[in-house]
Amino acid sequence: MSIWGGSLAELMPHGFCLSWAPGLMWLHIVSDTLTVLSYATIPVTLMVLVRRRQDLQFSWMFVLFGVFILACGATHAMSLWTLWFPDYLAAGLVKAVTAAASVGTAVALVPLVPKAVALPGPAQWEAVHRDLRDQVAERERVEQEVRRLNAELEERVARRTAELQEANDRLGALHGELEQRVEQRTAELRQAQAELVATARAAGMAEIATNVLHNVGNVLNSVNVSSGMICQQLRQSKLPGLARSAELLGQNEADLGRFMTEDPKGRLLPGYLGKLAQVLETEQRTVLDEMEQMGKSIDHLKDIIATQQSYAGGTSMVVATEVSELVDDALRMNAGALSRHQVVVERDLPPLPRLPIDRHRVLQILINLIGNAKQAMDAEAAFGHRLRIGAQLDDARGELRLSVSDEGDGIRPEHLERIFAHGFTTRARGHGFGLHSCIVAAREMGGDLRAHSDGVGTGATFTLVLPVQAAADWII
């Protein structure tokens, strides 16, 4: 008879095999019942464990074991059932399911064993815990060090703030002093100009007065440039930034450490204060340089007056002079005009020893020649012209040659012989006193001033020739 056909009545329950002996029946009933209850409890316990321990490794294996144990419990339940009911087909199917779960669990367990063996043991976990405790201790030590550094930083910031405040006070006093010096220099300049006009009128020397005023006008341009630079520097000063920084520190004085370490503005403040100190120092140097240049210009004005007043006596002031510095001073006094017209200056100044020359007369001649060159290039109505300044020392002849060349409108041949005459000029607004005063000064120093041009539109070159003594023959 096939197991899949026939009537269940043809099969006998398992109790017949036990002859329905009470002792045997109760032994099987109690044993299978306890086994079923245990096998039903174990999967539930495993599921609770898996659900509560989300970080449990190989949790799927616990689920698989739960299915396997539950299937085993089902086979024992079927054993109880078949004691009275011969449903051996159902019991066989349950055993087949149990066999499949058993085989699947066994297959999955084999590769899992090495991984389970590799899991850290208690000693390893103790080492990990010890390492974590060491890290916690190290972090506490670092936090204490951070608190100490924070306190030190607050102290340094407070000290730096006091230093910056002191520097701010000094800079404010310096600004006030600079303004006072500018006013004082301006008053001296006005007084010198008034004295110059009074002297010229009293002596009746109209030509000398005109030359002096012309020279004074050239130097005044340099004074105006320096004054403008100082005023611009003062207006654009970064000093208010220091006041804002001090105000920001004052607003956060109660919690300065947190502000300096956590607030974005506070973290940027030390670097900003350092850069601000550098900018203020640069401003101070710039203003002092301009004041020094203004002082040189005013001293030069005094020398112009003294030189013009001493023309009749033929006296001069010869000093040891660095030719390159003299040229730089002349260019600096014309710097504003040269910069506005984008004139490119080329220097051909070889290394020369300090030479005994009348510094202020030579400086005045160079200022006039550079200014005339700039005006000659203005007539070309173009920017980017080149102005060349050269120096050459002829030891054989004992002569120093200073040349100023431009790319301007040039000089007509018929004008070359009259270019240095008093009152002669080719410009609509010219007065003809500048070049005349230059050649007079050059000849009074025992030298000469020469002009050369190839014609209109070719530019011009003026060369100042000065006699100089050998360095060994001249005593400073």
C-alpha cells in the first residue's frame, strides 16, 4: 500500500506499538511534552535576544538556530500526536522540514566557526577597556592643558591689547605732532616767501626775484606732493581698526577666553591685530619719510634764498655729495608730475665716489631740467614717454657731466643759440627765467650748461658740465 493513498483507518497509532501500557505511555507523553515546551521557549528567548541586541554579531545565526529548534520541537509534538492518531505522513513531512533546517544550520555553522573563534576574548576586551581608560585620562590631561593655555592666551591678549592701546596713544600723539609740524613748516614757508619778496623789492633785483620765485615754485610742487601724501595717508589710516578691535575686546571682556577660542571674530582677532600693528608701523614710516622729504624741500628753499642773496658776493656751499642721491632727490621733487603723465624714468648712473659740488645749486638745475623735459613731452599729447638721466665722470679733465634727455617736441636749430637767454621762451605760458637761471648758476660754479636737439619732434638733451677736484685733493 502506498503511503500517499489509502485510509488512515488502515494504519495504527503508535500507542498500539506500546500496547497502551500506562507506564510507557506516560513516559513518552511527559518526555515529548517537556521537550516541545522547551523547544518552543528557546526560539522565543533567542528572538528576544536578537531584537534587544541590535549590535549582536551573527544575529542571523541565532534566528537560524531558533528555526531549527522550533522544527525539532514540532517533531516531538508529532510524536505525541501519533500516539493516538496515525498521521505518519504529516509526521514525516515535519521531520523533512526539520532535516532541511538542520542541514541548513549545519552548513551555515561551518564557515562561521573561524569567525567566532576570531572574536575578542575577555582578555582582549580588558585591554581595550584599559586603552580607553588611558585615552580618557589623556583627554582629561589635554583639557587641563587647554584650560591652562586658554588662561595664558587671555593674559597675552590683555597684555597685547594694552600694548596696542599704548601704541595707539603714541600714534595719536605722533599724528598731532605731524599736523603741528606741517602747520609750522607751512608757516615757515610763507614767512620765507614773504622775506624773499621783501628782499627782492628792497634790493631792486627784479631778475633775481623772478628766478628765485621760479625756483621756489618748482620746490613748492614737491612740498605740495608730500603734503598731499601725508593728508591722504592720515585720511586712509587704519587707526580706526584698532579702536574697533579694542571695543570688540571690551564687549567680550567677561568671557574673553571663550570669545578668543570659539567665536569666529575672536579667533581672527590676534592675527588681525598683528597685521594691523604692521600696517600702522608702515603708515608711520611713510608719514615720517614724507615729512623728511618735506623738510628737505623746505631746507632747499632756504638754500635757494641764501644762494640768490649771495649772488653778488659769488659765494657757494660746496659739500661732498653722492651723485645718485642728488638725482633721486631731484626726481622725487618732480615725482607728482612725472607720475601723472606716466613718464618712464631711465637712470644711467654708474657708481661714482662722493664728489665736492655745490649740492643745492646743482639740485636746482636738475629740478628745472627735469620739469622742462616733462613739459616738452606734454606737448606731444601722449603718455608713456621716457626721460633719461645719465652721469659721467671724466677724471682726465676733472669734469662731471649730468645729462637729462627727453622724447619731447625738440628745439628748432635757430632757437638753440637763444635757449638760455633771459626772457626767451617758446611756450605760450613760459617766462624764460628757468634755463637762464640754470646757466647762470652753472657758470658761477665754473661749469657750463649745454643743449642739443636734432630738430622738432626729436627730443632734446641738456648736459650740465661741472669741474670737480680729485677726491685725494679735496678735504671735507
